[in-house]
Amino acid sequence: MDAKEISKAVIKRLPRYYRYLGELMEEKVERISSNDLSKKMHVTASQIRQDLNNFGGFGQQGYGYNVKYLYTEIGKRHCRKTACSREN
């Protein structure tokens, strides 16, 4: 990953992504579209795609995001245990 500048707004949303993706994993959801994730998070699908694009190409158009992979990548790259716990 390059040293791309990531906005504070995106960084603030990471714990929410992490929490919702964790919930989806518990529900045995394997893939989710930006549209479906946007409904859960109450932000636009476009915002979801822009946010996740900051960290590389996680999704495929028409196929969505692999929930487990995205959860793992956000967790290991950008979350501290206290900042991204599901209790937040």
C-alpha cells in the first residue's frame, strides 16, 4: 500500500466498518455489495466505495466485497484493538 493520505472522516468510519463486517461474518454472509453495506451504515454506496478504495481494490463491480477478507484487511492494516473492537 502506498503512503496515500487518508481523511480523518474515513478513519473515523473504520470502527463502524469493522463492527458491521464482524456482524455479517457472524451471520455467515460471504459477500456484500456497497449498496447493501450502505443501507446498514447509513452512508451512500458511493461513499463506501470511495472509503474502501483508499485501502486498495477490495471489491468487484457486480460481485461485491468478500466480507471476511475486508474485515481481516481493515483489522490488520488500520485498527487498533481498542479503536476497532466490536463493542465500539
